[in-house]
Amino acid sequence: MLRKTVLWSATALLAGISSFAAGDKLKVKDLPPAVQKTVMEQTKGATLVGLAKEVEKGKTVFELETRKPNGQTRDLMIDSAGAVLSVEEEVALESIPAPAREAIGKSANGGKITRVELLTEGKDVSYEASIEKKGKKSSISVKADGSLVK
């Protein structure tokens, strides 16, 4: 199965999948060479789900949406030079540090934690959880020590 996913991913990349993400829709072949290289490296063993070009704070960035073979998502922001600016990766609640897990559990307060993501921006690491309680959705972002991200 993994081999099929890798082969499909490579084929999809070469064919230049279109994105349904926000921003300008792109194909891999439309990207600057440095960004193409990063996309190829970052999609090994994953499926390319979407690719978009956006302007944030006056700078062009590329959003790469992927899905790992286990179904979890992994999204990246890449600058025009091919550098990875941030990674947002779906993870299991049990895999995050205990203080962060406890802060998220406390915030959920009887609600259901529907998704947990690890967010890495440079050296900064945080955890964002989506919570559903009594039909209402909310989210919380915490650092590894359980303190709130501001």
C-alpha cells in the first residue's frame, strides 16, 4: 500500500495536480525550481492534496497540503526560495507532552477533542486542538509546557 501511495504521489506531482485550496491554484510545474525541489522532498511517502500560492505580509508563499498513508494531514508553508516556513501536522493526543495534553483536556472540559495538530514555525513548537462541546466548536493553542499561545 505504501509503495502504491509513493508511486501515486510521484505520478501526481509529475502530472501537476491542481489544488482546491484558497489562493491561486497551481500545478507543481508552475512553481519556482527551488519550491519544486522542496515539494518533491516533502511529499515523499505522502499524497499531494493541494497546492496554492498566497501573499502574506507582502511576501509570496506556497501552501502545500499533504496526507500521510495513515490518513493524517500535514500542511507546509514554503517561501519562494524553497525554505519551509511552517509545518502543521496532525498528531495523536497521546503523542504530545503531558503538560500540553493536560491543558487541552482541561480546556475541553467534557467536550470531545476532535483533532490535535503539531505546529512548528522555525524553532517555535505549539499544539492546537479542535474541540466540540454541545454542538459548538472551539480551539486552543498551547506550548509544550501547557501555557497558552498568544
